[in-house]
Amino acid sequence: MVLRPNPVLAPRNVYEAKARRWQVEWPRLVVEPWPER
């Protein structure tokens, strides 16, 4: 399973908090980094 950021829908801090929570539930989750645009 892959978690991809969507900068249009949520700010970076929300994405990073969600990623931390979800990795506890799904240790095999692949979290893609926030785009550096």
C-alpha cells in the first residue's frame, strides 16, 4: 500500500501527521515524500 501526498487537498503538516498514524496501523505502508516544488 502506498500513501501519496496531494498538496491541493491538504497541507504538509496534515499529510505528515496522517502518515505517522497510518504507519502504526500498517507497518508495510510506503509513504511517498512531500513534493519539493
